[in-house]
Amino acid sequence: MRIERELRNALAAQTIVPYYQPLVSMAENRIIGFEALARWQSEELGVIAPGVFIPIAEECGLIGELGDQLLRRACMDAATWTADIKLAFNISPVQLRNASLGLRILNILENTGFDPHRLEIEITESALVDNLEVAQRVIDQLRQTGIRIALDDFGTGYATLRQLQTLHLDKIKIDRSFVDRVSGDNESMVIVRAILGLASGLGLITTAEGIEDAEQLAYLKANGCTEGQGYLFGKAMPAQETLALLKRPL
Ligand code: G
Ligand code: G
Ligand code: MN
Ligand code: NA
């Protein structure tokens, strides 16, 4: 397959790189971190979206190597930020099936000298369904070192409320599909408020994804959402643009 061959070339040349989307504190109204989002511009094929190449990397058995490469790069990029700015990094369910994932992440942190307290690992609900036992073990191993664990795309998958209670998570990220409809759609507003109430009752931090306007932001903030992300604050950008953004007020 053409795209698989290009993917192997890109891994060898390290041309798939993380971009960074700002993560904002609602209370402080400032950037407190960035989520790394993989970007690939292939010379042969043009821009390929992560929604396309991540699943292919998983199928070809390349996701482990790609993930390691991206995390290493992200830790080096994040080293240029001040120590109060954290890095959020996505892990796919396929990666979480591998019990050695925890050790590999810790190795990368050690080799790059990146403080585990500044790292937040995002996992999706389907990772829990796949293999809960391994997932739980990796999560516990990472949390022991100070890494925080976020449940990504919450509300779209199959995480049970029981799992929210027992999995030792730090944060849930409310899926963009709910936030999208927060202005106007009454049911989405009810759902978002319920998720925020549940999360705060369980002592979990909340991030709302996909915030695009002030109305959505106001509703989320009023209902106790802790952090936000979305085009209102900024799209994913190359590493070299993050520094300038950190220097100016929101
Ligand atoms: O950046 P964008 O919204 O197009 O990302 C699409 C999807 O790809 C998201 O679900 C995101 O979590 C996933 N994704 C982006 N970067 C990475 C990455 O580095 N590793 C993994 N496993 N998934 C990623
Ligand atoms: O699944 P995950 O949350 O990791 O991926 C986030 C995806 O959502 C990225 O592909 C990112 O480009 C996209 N995204 C982030 N903020 C917004 C937003 O405000 N609006 C829209 N439409 N997409 C967004
Ligand atoms: Mn994510
Ligand atoms: Na998400």
C-alpha cells in the first residue's frame, strides 16, 4: 500500500511532528498547557490527517514507534516552555494494549529530562473496553510517577460510571460534539451540566473541547468546567509558534 510505504519513510525521516493546541484555565483565563496533535505533510501525498494515518499506523504495527517518536519530540519542544505549562499527549487504544507502554513512556521522560508532573496522558473510552486489566495497570504505573491521566472524548464511548470511579483518572475531556451544541440545544446543555456535576463530585478536573465562541465558554464556566480548548483560544500550531503565544495575554 502506498500510504504504508510513505508512513515508513516518514518514520525514518521523522517528518511526522506534533503541533500544539492551547489548553486554557477557565479561572485564570490563561494558557496552562498544550495538547500535542500529530501532523503529517507528505511530499508524495500532501497533508494526511491523523484520523487517517493513526489507524493505518495501528494496523501496520507502527503506532508504537510513531508514538515514541512523537512523545520524544514533544518533550523536547515542551522543554522550551516555563515549568508551569503542561503537555497533553494522546495514546490510542492499540498502544494501551501493550503492557510495556508505561516503561516506554517513563524511559522517554528520563532520556529527555521531562518532569512527569508536567505530562498528561489522554486515553479514550474504547481503550478501557479493549483490555481493562492492562489499561488499569499501565494507568497506575504512570500515575505513581506523577503523570496525570485524562479520559478523552468523554460521552461518545463506552466508559461506565463505575469505571470513572474505579480507574483512578485525573480528568475527563468533554467531547466536542456536546460543546458544539451548547449554544441553543437544550438537551446538550443539560448533558454537559450533568457531566460537569458528576466530574466535580468525583473530584475530577474537566476540560471542554471544541469551544468556538464566548457563549459556549460562559455556559461551561458558569457550570464549573475547569479547563477549555478550542478554536476560540487557538488551533494546533507548530512548536515555534507556541513561545510567542505564551508571551502575550489571551
Ligand atoms: O488533530 P485532529 O483533531 O485532526 O486529530 C484527530 C484525532 O487524531 C484525534 O482523535 C486525536 O486524538 C488523534 N491524534 C492526534 N495526534 C495523535 C497522536 O499523537 N497519537 C494518537 N494516538 N492519536 C492522535
Ligand atoms: O480527539 P481529540 O480530542 O484528541 O482531537 C481533537 C481534534 O479536534 C483535533 O483534530 C483538533 O484539530 C479538533 N479541534 C480542536 N478544537 C476544535 C474546535 O474548536 N472546533 C473544531 N471543529 N475542531 C476542533
Ligand atoms: Mn485528545
Ligand atoms: Na478529544
